[in-house]
Amino acid sequence: MNLLEKFRDMNLSISLSHDRIELNPIQVISDLKREIKEAQTNDEFLQKKKKLVKQKNGGIFVMDREGILNFRNRICVPNDDRIKKMIIIFLSLNVTIFQSNWNLQITL
């Protein structure tokens, strides 16, 4: 089966021209960010950092607009095996992921 047939089987919208193939992106919504936010509330170390941020003593730790603790603009992952497994599964998808309001856009 050639690549175009595989794309058609996945119900992707395909536009063909003489020099390119255009595909509409597939969007997959992930609850990972929400899960991380909830798990941060159970992590003692991260709770201490959140308290410092609220007291304006967080240094390079900050809270984003959604109330998630970040370190140098990266989400702080709690010490939670379930969350760590979710991240490993998420990253093992072998797709290119672009952040867009935490909807995942998968490009083929």
C-alpha cells in the first residue's frame, strides 16, 4: 500500500498539486497538562516552590496562567510514577508535536 492510500485510509483531507501534497492536520486533545497540574498539588517539593512563588520569592520558578508551576518556562513534573509513565507514553508516539493551546497537532 502506498503512502497516499494510507493517508486516505486515515480519512485525512488530501490536496494534490503538481509539486506537493497537502494534508489537513489531525488534532489529538491531551489531558496530560491537567493531570500534571493535579499531581503538582500532591508533591511536597513543588508545593514548597509554589508557596515561594506566591510570596514573590520563587526565583526562576513561576506559575503560568493556568496555575501550573514552571521552572525556566518548562512545566515542573511531579514525582509521580503515573505521570511519568503518561509522559513516556506521550513521547513515544513518534510524531512531531506542536504546542497550540495544549491541543496536539500531529503532522505526518
